[in-house]
Amino acid sequence: EGHTDYVRAVAVTPDGKHIVSGSRDKTIKVWNLDTGKEERSLEGHTRSVCALAVTPDGKHIVSGSDDKTIKVWNLDTGKEKRSLEGHTDYVRAVAVTPDGKHIVSGSGGETIKVWNLDTGKEKRSLKGHT
């Protein structure tokens, strides 16, 4: 139980009942805030999990990783819903828009990408950070 390497990202569900943590051990853990118990472990990234967000409706976890992917997970089941590919470097930041329709991700490749959460399609790529 628990991570086997250092924790790189945390998020809290909108209802305040769960903590989500991402680690260098390539896993995401869902914790019950009241009991402190690990409820599930999500596996699918091939490198460190560096960024996490929870959708405003509390149904999905969004994760970003050193494997250059973003994954969308069902919070209740722990199942991977989809994997988004398009960054050319580590994904260092993820966020979900307040309406829950888009994922915004930031990469070591000086790029911000906007994705449709439902389809997984890239909507926009913003470049210019150096």
C-alpha cells in the first residue's frame, strides 16, 4: 500500500472526499481523505506521473507523465478511459476547464495543448514559451 517512490503531484476531488497522488513509481493512487486508506491504484503510465487534475464533476482523473502522454481515468473504477499523445517532451502540467469540456496541458517542449476531454482530440497547440 502506498507509493514506492517520491510523490510528484496531488489533487483533491471537488467533493473533498478523496486525494489523488501521482508518483515517480509510475502509479496514481486514490486515497480516502477521512480514513487515510488507499482505495485504488491506477497503472498505465510507463514513466513518472508529474501532473494531476480532477474534472469538476469528480468523475475523471487527468494525469500527465514523463512518458509524454496524458491519460484520462474513471475515478470510481480506476480504469483508463483514453490516452492522449502529441507532446514531444515530458508533460509537466495538466488542468481541466471549469466547464469540464477541455484538458489543458503543458510540456517541457515549450508547448501548451488544449484537448477535447470527451473525444481526446487535440483542439489547439500554443507555442512560444522558451
